Amino acid sequence: MLSKILKPKSIAVIGASTKPKTIGSELMQRLRDYKFKGNIYPVNPKGGMIEGFQAYTTIEEVPGEVDLAVIVVNAKFVLDTIDQCHKKGIKGLCIITAGFKETGKEGAEVERQLLAKVKEYGMRCVGPNCLGVLNTHPEVSMDATFAESLPVRGDIGFVSQSGALGGGILNILKDLNVGFSQFVSIGNQADVNAETALEYWENDDDVKQILLYMESIQNPSNFRKLATRISKKKPIVALKAGRSAAGASAASSHTGSLAGADKAANALLGQSGVIREYSLKNLFATAKVFSNCPIPKGDRVAIITNSGGPGIMATDAICEYGLQIAKIKDETKEKLRSFLPSAASVKNPIDMIASAPIEHYKQTLETVIADDNVDMVMVIYLPFLGLKDIDVARAVMEIKAKNPSKPVIGVFMTKSEFFSQLSDMDVNTPFFMYAEEAAEGLHRLNQQRIWQNRPEGKVPNFSVDRAKAESIIKQSILENRAQLTTRESIDVLDAYGIRVCKSGFATNIDEVVELGNSIGYPVVMKMTSKTTSHKTDVGGVRVNIQSEAQLRNEYNDLIEKLTEKGLIEGLEGVIIQEMVKGNREMVCGIATDPQYGPMMMFGLGGVFIEVMKDVTFRIAPLSDIDALEMIKSVKAYKLLEGARGTKPAQIEQIQETLLRLSQLVSDYPFIDELDINPLLISESTGEGIAVDGRIKVRLEEALDKLNCSCACCNGCCH
Amino acid sequence: MLSKILKPKSIAVIGASTKPKTIGSELMQRLRDYKFKGNIYPVNPKGGMIEGFQAYTTIEEVPGEVDLAVIVVNAKFVLDTIDQCHKKGIKGLCIITAGFKETGKEGAEVERQLLAKVKEYGMRCVGPNCLGVLNTHPEVSMDATFAESLPVRGDIGFVSQSGALGGGILNILKDLNVGFSQFVSIGNQADVNAETALEYWENDDDVKQILLYMESIQNPSNFRKLATRISKKKPIVALKAGRSAAGASAASSHTGSLAGADKAANALLGQSGVIREYSLKNLFATAKVFSNCPIPKGDRVAIITNSGGPGIMATDAICEYGLQIAKIKDETKEKLRSFLPSAASVKNPIDMIASAPIEHYKQTLETVIADDNVDMVMVIYLPFLGLKDIDVARAVMEIKAKNPSKPVIGVFMTKSEFFSQLSDMDVNTPFFMYAEEAAEGLHRLNQQRIWQNRPEGKVPNFSVDRAKAESIIKQSILENRAQLTTRESIDVLDAYGIRVCKSGFATNIDEVVELGNSIGYPVVMKMTSKTTSHKTDVGGVRVNIQSEAQLRNEYNDLIEKLTEKGLIEGLEGVIIQEMVKGNREMVCGIATDPQYGPMMMFGLGGVFIEVMKDVTFRIAPLSDIDALEMIKSVKAYKLLEGARGTKPAQIEQIQETLLRLSQLVSDYPFIDELDINPLLISESTGEGIAVDGRIKVRLEEALDKLNCSCACCNGCCH
């Protein structure tokens, strides 16, 4: 798939140059300096020698077979170059040249043509407008980029959407001694994108974790499918830029891509098991941790320190990430006491005191790692007279090497020289300057542990009355109404087996009374109208009707008021509803993100919805696990659990409500908005009951989907 | 005050040593190497020469006058040494020796004696158990520490509570090229503490900002007074460790100090204008920014970049801190267009594109700084072929030097060598590796701007019926009840002019009916009892009583029920209350932190109080500004403003309620708990009305304060 690009046996650099400080020259130098294992063929109309390699005036002239063509010629020559590559039988392209989609309409058109050629010729193409590709595997040894530094060998597969940023990143990674296996700068991602790389790396053992820098996600549902599967095998860590509205607008003018709404992106990444970072700094720190630590068995952390202050700060940071401060076993404490001075504290954080010699670091670490109550260890060192930081680090790494099954992270609050020294060494432990950084790393390890242990989850398929739902929606569409009436909305929910409150529809006083008597008092009466959507504003909702007599009065009064206001025309009738008692109002529904598709929402409803914003989002369709996580992730979950003596809500029934909604929106993807507000928690049964509902569709799309022209159509032909 | 210690003309090092890697030797080397401007007198029983200085066998033998004695002798000799120092007429001590309060009871007793001597002799003393003191002013040039590195000269005054951590910090600061003016390691802070240093530095022009590392605040109210005043003149930035319960417990076993509850600490720092950081990394980053930037005039940020990706990330980070993305003026855009290439974007973030030469950096920065719509500038550089990072930095600094009035921060995503190079240069601009770090810096500058512009605020003194309140409280105390009854609580609030709902107390059916009729229906009836505090549990609250007849029924029913349950004994009577309509329930009250004293709370009440935790805290007494900030800082403020068509609440009246509560607790500091829950917002008037109240006092303290033995006592003698 991508092997012609990422593991080529021969590379042609089309646009190679002898002119210093040009991309065509820098790229040739990198290929040469990093000692690419295959053949290198510079192509330049002038021929001659370039960086010690024989240059050819055209690609056709190249004597051997070419796997990968790296293209750095001017944008206007790129289409012809692709044709020439095709003639030469090349299947892998990496187009570094800029001047396409990112420059506007014309460029986008050329990029469209470029992609058409790539598809037609059966090629794969990285770029255009990118930094290049890298593979550090000794059998490949390819640096086909124009970054400043040569890469460090490691286990990361890295995809970067921004070219220039990619270069910056390579520099920094070199500095941090974070090494990678393969790197793809996808640029405008005309063909190859993050998903292509994910899929390619899924079974590549040389890539043990995947890092992504993204400004947009091209195909969210495909990304979700791949990421959900692959993140169970190896960590995927992503920095998704363009979170703020302003940032997203900056993103849309950049690399020609549209940044998706951040809420949707956040939901998508979370439910796909992708660890989301919010800064490059944290992205790299996490990569460093995954490169050097196994996934822990639990979340209990032991802290070993030679100074109290950093021990406190470490404890603060660890607790803030929700990790546990490990309870050191008594026998471990005893062992520690046997060699540590009396002023030392053997309770976690274990403070060996400032004068702790290297031997104490070794013994303490070894003793603590052996404790079954400890899943991860943070080792802190502050400079003390006579001790060399690098020697302490060596001691830590020595013990770590003997005990590879538990994560150990070092916090060395020392000079930056120490970190430079490390970057020239073979390390097996991540070291940071500050406890907070190390705590974040432990948190990420734990997050990956939780994700890997998370059950897969199923998207259930409920048996529902699809025909009924469909005929209701069709009716609305035929009448050209994007917004279904309350009655229609509730009936659609009912058809999908969602617990709506008992109700019926009446158009005259006799029907009204009959319904009231059959449902049982107290009841609620709500008008339904094709012209008035905000019922309360016109007195269209009457609650707590206690008897037949009161029901008659209220109905007559409503008719009178609507007549006075000239609104009687639109009145379809009234809904008579059981009156559900409960003061816990939740909300659930569906919003559609233009890029990510239908997105489910759940949270605290009522007047608090806007103020508290205690809601959570997931991309549909939901698995059972997704639905349960949604419910448990809002603060109001405590209310559902039965805070302050209220009846616990039926969590499973609410979960099912969300899953049925998810099925509904999957069946009718043209549903644009759907709100159940409130989903009232019944005080007597704990059920979540849809008391009010609103459904809105995208008319054109719905017409297209539901109203085919054949005579037989009753949901049969789609 | 501290000048004998921080600006000494002569120093005796008692315990100076020739033995390598001892504190007594290291300290002598630092003093020598940093070229202390005064006389250095090592004291060691063996005499001889130490690090090139003549040593004396006792302090009395020293020929000249001694301002500061740095003491590093064994703990058991320290008390005698202080006596000897006194004989020599020394007024400044810095006791580095450990082995006092931090080791337990015995050590604490010795430390008590130590302090007694210091007081008796009119000395000031830094330590014990500390790292030492520093002053980089060229006329002093004192490094009396045993840290690894010699200090960098700068403008920071720095207080560190942890000794070892202080050493780590000095190393790192050296590395970051963050320089300071003076440094005090307070250790066990027996005498000199953070407050002493704050006060000393208030008018010292060599100290332009104050940095604190604290594990505890010794005298919160004094700290508040000083910090509030001094932070208006120079930034105070603090790292307060021991946030988590576990961290606080680690802190209390360290440096012998008790960590205060973090909520109180957070409130105290916030209302005193202290910028709180949560990691050393951020503490130093902020210091670097304050050292190199003026306080801006506003919060509008321009971003200049040569790469889109970091521009997006910068925008995200800036927005997340609540800063504004500056709107670049049209004339500025035109100017930029006149020299930038057409592919560049002149809209903020200003993307000069990857190939931007140094000249573009200069011109763009100069043009953008001149724009009146811009208050601060972030300049981003990503490596590009042919450009040297340090040259770009020089260009930025050149323009910065010409335009000193607006903050400029650089983001250079380049090799760490760049930062090492900077640390050997004279810089006028803070440079960071990542946009997020720079954004935090801009945020801190803006925070300081807002604080400096914040009005001082007044603690008003309302005229209240103190005699009434006092007699109610006294009655409860005399009956040995820590918890006042509801009636008493409400009456105390009423006496302090807090709007409580109209009510009266009745003990029989006739009084009940009379009250109901005079208040007007609907009313609420609540029992008051000396034995039952949770009224609702026993059916003691009856709401929405519509008529005299209903009132009679409810009262009779209550008496019956209580008799059945055997609770009639404790019944004092019932409160008949106006029924206030409103569905916005707030809460306000007072909790007492053992270390920080009375702390005010305000926020969303009702069932949401525990679930949403939408409450805020401030240490009492409150200024009018504090009270208003409390109200505006909770999410529920939107409800008060009148979200979703409700009547806006009377913010000033609620503010006054908080201020009157603050006065109440200042008048009676033995009030341990006070809750107004709910403070119901009246739907008709928007007033906040105390519908229910609970007051609890600390009995012994209250007895002590209120019940003096003199016969005349009616609030006259305290």
C-alpha cells in the first residue's frame, strides 16, 4: 500500500539541485547523509553530479527501476512530471512542491487533476505541499525531507499535517531524544492521509506508537473505525489544532482544509481511544513515555525522592490526574527502614532525604518496584553535594533494566546539560525536569491501560416500528415541513421504543375527555400546531389537571384564547399526557456537525442546560459502552445515582434510550436536530421519560432518501 | 529590617570548613567565587586558612564588626552560637543547620528556644534548616548558599520554603537565564518568613517582582494585607504546594509545617492579587515574562508567524486564556501587503510564510507593534533553510528595544542550543519553545494588568442591630447550644439587615393564625426545635398554605405527628413565613478554615450544590469588590442576570447580603458555620431572600468572648 513510499528500494529526486539552500539540494544531502540503503537518482535537466550522485536529465533516462519519486519541481510542472513517472512505471510519489489547494480555487483545481492522475495510474501520493517522508529502519535508512536535523531512530510512526511544523518537530524530537520509525508529512493530503498511515502501521512491528498532528480529519467515520481498532494494539496520540473558533478559522485558511468543530473532534478522538494532547510539548512528552514504559497493571504510584518539596508537588499532580498514591506494604517499609537513615520517611512519598547516595536510590527503587501495591514509580532527584545527576540516572536505568514490567519515570530537577547528555545515551527511562510532566506521563500510561481493558462494546439493533416512524416523517416532508410537530416527534420516538409519557391525541372535547379518563389523572394538556412551535408562549401547555371537570374547562379556555389571538387555524388538536412527577430533568438529543455527521448529546436539562453546560457528546452510532460512558461522564450522574435521598434512576433504561436514538439517527441520517428536553426522571419508577420532543430534518436530503418515484414505495426501495 | 542579612557589609561563616563537599566548605567557595564585596570571616575551632581567608577559632575573635552570621555548626551548638553572636553584637543570622522543628517535638522545643533568643537579642534570623541567602546587586555580590551554580543577576526577589528545592531552583533559573536580585531560603521560618521578605522588598527598587515557593502561609491575614498592597506595585507570583489532600499530608510531615486547606489558600492568593502557578515550570516561565515585558494596556494579541500550524495552536491557546485575537487595522494590513509576498496572510495570525527572511520579521514586527489595536505580540519562528534562529531572535530583540512599551514574546520551535546560546546573551525578550508557554505568559501579563487596574475596594461598615444579634447568640450559648435554632439564626441575620423572608414566631394556634393573617397568604410553616435540626425529615415544613383554614389544619396535623413520634418535647413553636416564589436557589455562608479563619462561600444552591459544586470562596472580611467578584465568578451568575426570560436578580442587594454576612462574622469570629440555603431569588422583585438559615458557634470561644463576668456587660466590654 504505502511500502513503495515508506520502504522504497530506489528513489528518484525530481528537481534535485546543486544550488545551496534549495529544497532540491537539502533533500539530496539528507538522503546521502542518512545513508539511504537503495539507489538514489537525482533528476535535473542540466544533468551532471548532484551531492555525489549521477543526475539524469529526465526521469525516463534513469537506468534502474524506481519505487519512489520525490517531486520538488515548480508547481506548474507537477502534472507533466506525474505523467512521466507513470511512463517510467513509478507507483510511489511524494510531492513536496507547494502551490495547490492551499493557494485558492485555481490551485485546488490543479490538485484535483493531480489526484485524478494518481488514481488513474494506480499510484499512491504523499503531499503535495509537504516536508517529505522518513524511515529509520536500518534496512531502509531513508531521510527524504528537508528538515534541519537527521532523525533519531525509535519506535514512533508520526503523521504531520503541517509541513513547516513537521520540520520544527523533527528538530525538537532530535533534541528530546525521542526517536521514530517512520514519518509522513501529509501536507494537503490529496491522497495519503492520517488514515492511510494508521492502516499501514497497524501491523508494522517497527511502529509501536502512532503520533498525529492534525488540523482536520478527512473522513471521520473511517478514522474512527481504524483508530478504535488500532489503538487497542498500540497507543495513538494526537494533537488536533484549531480548537478555538479563531483557531479553526486560522486553520481553514491553512493547508486548504476545513477544521471541524472541536466538540465533535473531541468526541470522536475520545471514543476511538485516541489520546488527545493540547500542546506539542505534551505530545512529545507522552511519546517519550510510551517509548520507554510498558502499560501498567494499575494506577497506584509510588514516589521516591531526596527532597520533600518536589514530593509534595508530585503528590499534588498525581492526585489531580486521578491516579492513586500507592499504599506501601509494611514489609516494604521495613526493608526500606533497614537501610535508609532514621530521618527518612518510608511512607509514600518515600523521602530518602537530601544526602541519599546512589546506593540508596538503587536499593529503594528495587525494593519499591517489588511491592505488589505499586504499579508505577516516579523517582525524583534534586542536586546534592557530591552526587552527579547522570550517575543517579544510570543507577535508575540499571534497576529499571532488571525490572522492565513496571513503568519508572525520572524527575531530575537539574541543569539542562543533564538532558543533553541523555540525548547522546541509550536510555530506557523517560526523564523530565518537573514532577508535573512526569505525572502527566503516568496519567497517559494509565489512560492507555484503561482503554485497552475497555470492552469493545456493541451497537445493538433493536426491533422497532420502522414503518410507522417512516410514514410520520414522510407526511411531514410531503407537507414541506422540516420541523415535525410535537405529536409527530413523540410518535416517532415511540415507534423506536423510547419511553415517552403515555399520551394520546384529541381534536374535540369528547376525545379529550375519553383520553383523560383512560390515561388517568393528573394529566397534562399540550396543544399541537403546525404554525406555533413555542407552545408555552401562547398558553398552550396546561399542567396538573386533576379531574374530568378541570380538563373540560382547560380545553375550552384554550380554544377561546387561541381564537382571540387568531391562532386557531394552525391548531391540529391537543395531546393529553400522563403527568410524570420528578424534578430531575435531563436532556438528550442529536446535533449534526457538517463534517462529523450526527453527534449525540446527553446531560443535565431544564434551565441549567445553557448555564451549566453539563452535557457530553459522542459521534453516532453509539455502542452500549459509549452510551453508558456518556451517562456516567456528566456531573449530573450523581443526581441519577440518587443524591440526597431521591430514587436512583434506571441507568440501563436511559442507556437504551440513547442507543435507540442512535439507531433512529442511523436509519434516517437526514435528521438534522432532535431534542428530548426534558427526559424527566420519574420519581416513582426512576425511568427516564421523554416528556417533550422535537425533530427537525434536512428537507432536500430527506426527500431524496424517502420519496423515490416508484408507485410501490413504502419504505421498500431504500 | 533585613538589611543586615540581605545587604551585609561583613559576614562570619560559623562552621566554615576546609573539608571538601561539606556545606561549610561549599558555602565559603560560593562567597569567594561570587566575589562578596565585604569582609568574610570563617570561624572554625581549628583556625588556619579556609578558601583563602583567615579563619578564627571563635566568633568573638573576629577583629571587625559583623553584620551577618551564617551558621552551619551542628544543631546542638546552635543555641550557644547565638549567644556568642549576641556578645559580638551581631544582629543578622542565617541558620543553615537542620535538626529542629522538622525532626519532631524535641527539635521544635529547641527551635522555640532559638526564637526566644533571637527576639531577646533583637536579632533577625533566616532559617534554620535552609539553603542560605543571596544578593546579586553589584554593591553586595553575596552568594551565601551551597547551591551548585552561581546566580544570574536579575530583578526577582525569591523566597523558597524548601531548602533542597531552592537549590534545584537556582540551578534551573541559571539555565533558563532567569536572573534575580535577592533570594531567601526561609526553611523552618522560625523568624523571617515570606511576609518579612515581602515587606522588605516592597520599596526595594532592585526587586521588580517577587516569587514565592510556599508549603504553608504562616499568618494568612498579615500575608493578605501585605500582598494586596505590594502586588499593586510589583507582580507577586506564588507556587503553593500541598493542594491535594495527599500532598497536604506530605507537606505536613515536611519542614514541620501544616499545609492549609487549598480552597482557602486559593481564595487568599486570588483576592490578594498574587498570581498562582501550579508548577515550577510555569513559575519560572512567568518570572521570565515579567522580567522582560512591560504590563500591557489591553488584552489584544497579534501573532506573527512563518508557519500556519503554530499560528493555529497559538490562536487556540490565546483564546483559551480568554485573551483577544487583535483585529489588525486596515492601514496596517496595507503596509504589510506592501512588502510581504502575495501568499502571506496579513490577517491575524499574520503568516509571512515559511521563507520569510529576517528583514520581513523586522518590518512586520515593527508595523504590527505600531498598530493601536494591538496590545501584545507573539512572534513565532520555525526553522527554514538558510535562516539562523539566533539571527531572527536578534532581529526581534532589536525591534523590541526600539519599542519597549508593548510586550513581545518569541516562540522559537528550534533546537535547544538556541536557548543555551540565549542564556549567554543579554536578552530583552522572553523566548519559549512552544506557543502554549508564550500564551500563558501573555495571560499572566494581562492578569497583572487587570489586578493593577482593579479598584481597591472597601470593607463597608453597615449600621446593624448588634445588641439584638448578641443577645440572641448569648441566649444560645448560655443554654450550651452551639447550634442556634432556625428562628434564632434568622433573627440574627435580620438584626444584621439581611433580607430574610417576612415571618414571625408562634407557639399556639391563635398566634399562628394571627401571624398568617398579618403576613398574608400563601405562607409557609416551619417548626423550630431545640432537638431536631433536620426539619424536613419529620414533616416539619409545610408550604403553600393558602388560607386561614388550611393553616389551622396543617398546624394541628404537625402537633399530632410530633406527638406520635415523641418529638413534641423539643418543639419551641413554628415560624410562619411569607412564601417567596422563585426557582433560582442560591446559597451563601461561612465556613471556618482552621488556619485561614472565616471563609465566605457563594454559589448555586438547592439540590445542585453538591453535584455541580458551582460555588466560590473568599477569605473574610470581604471588600465590596470581593463580594461582586464572588457573585460574578460562578456559572450560575447567568441565571442571576436573567437567563431564559426570568427577572434579573438585584445584584447589588445580593452583594450587600454577602458584605453584611462578612461583617457579622468579623464581629463574632467564633461563628464556626453559617448557611443561608436557599438564598431564594424572588421572581417578582429579583431580591435575594434568606429563606432558611443555620448558625453554629464554637462554644468555648464564644463563651470566652461574650460572657465576661462583669455585671454591666451588654456588649460594652469587648
